[in-house]
Amino acid sequence: MKGGSLATEVGESAEPGAALERAFEAHRDWLVRRLALIVGDAEEAHDLAQETFVRAMERWPLPDMTEPARWLATVGMRLAIDERRRRRRWGFLPMRETDATWAMAVDPDLWRALGRLDRRTRAAIILTELDGYTQDEVGRMLDAPRGTVASWISRGHARLRADLGDTP
């Protein structure tokens, strides 16, 4: 979800709290779905999205008012990565199918294959393929060089092709 300016997405307001509330409503579901794809757990994704908006409230007005979706995605992804580091759970469990049902309607085989990717690779693929971000933009979001992002995407595509039985 590439966004326009905050003013066009959520409307002008003299009261910052009202504008933030509209931003929350405009982007909450999108952010939760993306975070669920990354962390593999709907409840954790809701918690991370809530924390993302708490951070937005603390930093209001947002530093990049022209692209609130990008700012929210970046903060949400970083929070997800930080949470994993804190828990020392660098390995990824496959996503539960119950979480997959509400997060996104995709082929169940593709969903399971995405769930088997490590979180950085999955994030890079989701952000480029579903959300339309460039590799440079994804690199900035995930604090990784463009070449690293390209490697994650390449390896992820290869793994998905192998898991799904597709040829390049």
C-alpha cells in the first residue's frame, strides 16, 4: 500500500489526535496483515501494529508526512525484528493455518510455502510483490543493503518455486 500524503489519506485536521486516529483507521488492517505475514501470528501482529501506532503518537507529527504507510511499515517491520531478537527466536515456525485464513486469501499451498521462508526473506517478498516497493525502499525499511534484499528475494523465489514444484 503505497500512500499519498497524510493530508489526502486521512484529511486535514487542526487537532493532531484526530488526524492520527484517522491514520490509524486508514492503515491498521493493512499493517496487521503485513505484520502477520512476517511474524506468522495474528495476535502478535495486532500487538506490533498497536505498538507502531503508539510510536506514531509519541512522534506526532510523523517525520515523513508525505508517505505515512511507508513510515508505519518501516516502524512495524523494525518492531517485529526487534521483538524476535529480544526473544532470541531467529528460527521461524511455519505460520498457523488459522492465522492465514484472515490475513490474506491466497492459494493454501502458496501460503504454507511463504510460511516456511525465514522472516527477512518473507518480508522482502511481501513488500516487493504485494506492496510494490522497490528493493531500495525495502532495504531502507529493513536496514539492509539493496544487494542483500535482492539475495533474499532471489533465494525466496527459488525456495517458493521448489516448494510449489514450479520451474523457473
